[in-house]
Amino acid sequence: MTPPDPLDAAKKGFDAHLTRRILAYLRPYKGLAVAAVVLALLLAVLSPLPTLILRHAIDAYLSPFERNQGLNAELLYRGLTLAALGYMGLRVLEFVLNYLSTLAIGYLGQNVLRDIRADVFSKLQRLHLAFFDQNPVGRLITRVTSDVDAINQFITGGLVSLITSSLLILVYATFMLRLNWKLALISFTVLPVLFVATNFFRARLRDAFRVTRVQQAIVNSRLNENITGMLTVQLFRREARTALDFDHANRALLGASVNSVKWFSLFMPTVAILGQTAVALVLYFAARQILGADVVGSGVAGAVTVGTLFAFVQWTQQLFQPIQDLADVFNNLQAAMASSERIFEVLDTEEEIRDRPDARRLENFEGRVDFERVWFAYDQTVKADTPDSDDRWILRGINLHIQPGESVALVGATGAGKTSVTALVSRFYDVQRGAVKVDGTDVRDLEQHDLRKHVGVVLQDVFLFAGTIESNLTLNNTDIPHERVVEACKYVGVHDYILSLPDGYQTEVRERGATLSTGQKQLLAFARALIQNPDILLVLDEATANVDTETELRIQHALEKVMRGRTSIIIAHRLSTIEHCDRIVVMRRGRIVEQGSHRELLDRGGYYARLHRLQYAQAEAAD
């Protein structure tokens, strides 16, 4: 199934809905959120007061003194001193409130971001493997890093300005209306223009940030893909080609980023020039009133004095400063909206493989596995009523019954459906028709965690985590004793090799086990499976496909011991590795065509015998 285009998914545009979902993460921190809002409210109420003190100083002391109205020098000195002390006191209090408000909301934002990251990671842990088949690793990494960081910038930086600036605008508007409503309305005349401009830029900025995030995900995917496949790139001399492909993606990201900068660089000056236009209008109309009449000391309510003019010029600039700050918040908001759409797209992804409400645990585990008329396709659009002739079916009406303790080998050409059998036993995918049962219970009726606890898997492509040899073997499970680790490593013949390393079991493993050979990693994978599941169902997936003959013999010897009493499913291309199995199941094009012991199948002279002859003929030709 083709994954939805992130651009299409993001065009639904629920700004309010997405914002509510982000702010829902504030619920565990209600007390801190309330304290932050109260601090922001106090800060907003406090901000216009220093200008009021300066207005009073101008009108009560400086203007009368300048007009030589007989103001006593001592009274002038005392009044200006008190005004200066009051002004500085308010500024210090403003600093304290600003610091506490920023600290509170910053701490709040970081906790919210931790919760969002945890939710996204937890969701990824629960999603079915088909989701990861359809979504590149780089795109998912972008969800947890760049996209979450965009919300971080909004909450920790933008949310402070959003709350404070909104309250400041309300407080400044209130003070201006109370002081002189005519001048206030004159300064407000530019607000409708600002509203239109904001809406104009809003849609364009949001689209620009959305495209930027999508291009960032593409760059991350290309980078991850090329670093992971560096051996192939260098081996086939593809450096120039991959560099060119990356350059195309990088230039697309550059173009998207430049487009975002272009729109934002137009938006900020637009807000600034509108603010200066409001100041010019206030100066013009106030100057006309001051020059038209001697209003100083007239006692007329609402009269325009020099102090009033000074206060209005200051407040008008201060009114548009939070509006400019909101423009910056708007920048963060657009990035957060585009990113949150992508994050919630992951969080809202349906968990197609989930436990049923009445899911059971496996009690008295035996190890019986049954495939009953199983039809399966990786393409999730294939449903149970899809015609049997559809080429997308991987397994076609499989009936397979494996008894407790029986070892069964699956052989066949690539694409015959062998690996799908092992994936279905662990319930990494659900079948479209039929049922897969363990101990007579449909795996869909079992708890996934409990089921997989009984299934040990050794894959052909061994994944090792960064850490020590022992932490990779125990998967950081501190309940597993060191003695059990050593015993399993001795079983598979890797104990002596580990002891030869500088720090033994505490030797650091580089990412994906880069310093280990394929055979060594394969033996460690065998040991890990045995340590995690020492006495339960063991599923092996082409585990000896990439090892040398000596290592293969060592693995075969270990398998003969660890498979005793265990239900074992082995997939191998080398038929020599499965001759000792109780039963060999031959698959072709999603169906079982033969089954029996190695000798029975050779005597039958069918498809298995032909595969056997071809493989040994190739071996003899190679010799």
C-alpha cells in the first residue's frame, strides 16, 4: 500500500484542533501552567505603568518648570526623584516577573516535549511491521527530532510571547482608551489593515513551512539510506551519482526554506511599517490639538498634554511591539502546525496488529504450531474476498501442522513464502484468510508480548545495538545472570572468541556490529536467541546463509543440541544444513508441494530432489 503524501495529509488545516491537541499535553502540569499565566498577566498589567510615571513627571514637573510657572526647585527635585525611583522600581519588578514567567513556561514546555517524544516513540514501538515497510527511516526520525523540535520552539519560546503579548495588547489598548479615546482610536485605525495582512501571510507561511518539513524528511531519508548502504555505494562506485541525488534533495530543501524566509521577511516589515504609521498619525492629530489651544493646565478631562502625547507615542510603539512579537510567534506557530500534523499523523495511525480486549496468555506451553488454510499478502489492500488468482497473494491456502518438539525445515525458491511463515507465527502480520495457531489457540487471540516471549528468532541480517557484547546478548535485561550468557555462548561456540577480545563480554560493539564478521554476528544472534528463550519455540530464518563452512558446521553442531525438545522451524538455502530435521516442507509459489524427511523426498524424486541435485551439481562445478 502506498503511504499517503505528507503534503496531502497536512492540507486539512485544523489550526484550532491541532493547537488543542498540543495544549492537551499541559494537563499534567496545570499548576505550573496557571502560575505561568498569572505571572504573564501581572507582567502585562505592569508594563504600561512606567510610561504613566514619565507622563506624570512631564506634565506635573517638567512642563510647568519650562513654562516658568513658579515651580519650586526643591519640589521639582523631590518630585523627579520620586518619579525616577518609582520608574526604576517598576523596571526591577518587571525584570523579576519576566524571569519567573519565562522560567515557568520554559520548564513547562520541556516537560511537554518529553511527553510528546515518549508518545511518538511508544506509538512506533506498537505499530505493525507493514507500517515500517511503507515509511522510510529518515521520515520517522524527522518526526521524533525536527518535527518535535519545532513544537519545542513554539512552546518554550513562542508560548511565552503568545501569552504575554496577547495580554500586553489588551492592557495597552485599555490604558490608551481610558487616557484619550480619540487618540486611541486614531492609533487603532491601522489594525484592520494589519488583520488583512496577517491573514494574507498566514496561508502562505503555513504552506511554506509544511513543504520545508517534508523536504527535510526527504533529506534525512536520503542521508540515512546512503550512510547505511555506504559499502554498496563505494563498492559499485556510486559516490558521484548518490551525491547528485542528495544534492537534488538538498536543493529542494533550500528552495523550500528560502520560500519560508521570503514570506516571513515580508511579514515582519509589514507589521513594523504599520506600527510606525500609527505613531505618525498620533503625532499629527495630537500636535494639531496642542498647537490649536493652550491645554496645559486647563484641567479639561482627556486633554492632550505633552505628557499625554509622550505616553501615546510610547504606548503605540509598545502596542505594536507585542504585535511584532506575535509575528515571530506566528513563525513558530506555522512550523509547529506543519510539524504537529505530521506527528499526530503517526500518533493517529491505526494499530492494525493489536491485542484483543480478552487476549489470553499461553499457559502450560507445549509448542504446537498449526497453519489452517492460510492465505496471506503483505499488501494490506488485499482482503479476504480478493480473488485467488491475484498475484499479490504470498501464501495460498497453506495447511501445515507442526507437533511439539518437532523440527521442520522450509525450503524453496526465493519468494516461495518461507519467511512469511515465520513472521506469521510471531504475529508480525495478520492473515487475510484462515488461522495461525499456537497450542491450538489463534495467535490473534493471544497477547503479543506473551506470544513473542515464547518465540526466539535468528535472522539472516543480524542487528546489533551500540553497547557491550553482553548487553547485546541480554538486551539489557538485568535479570539474566552472567552464567546463563556464558553457557549459551559455549553452546554456539562463540565463548572462546569473546574471551579473546580485549574486554571479553564487556567489549564495546560499534553500531550494527561493524567490527564483527558476518559469522561472528550470526553466532552472537544464536546465543542471544537462546539466552532470551532457553526452552521454548525457536524460529530460524536462513541463519546460516552467510557463514563459511567451518562456522556452518559449528552452528549445525550447536543446533543439534539446542533443538532437542523444542519446536523448531528452520529456513535454509543450503540443503545440507537441514538434512537432520524431522520433516522438510517444500514450498513453491506460496503453496506446499512436498513434505517428508530428507531421505523420503530424495527417494520420491520430486521438486526437492531436483533442488538437491542442482545445488550439489553447482558445488561440484565450483570445486
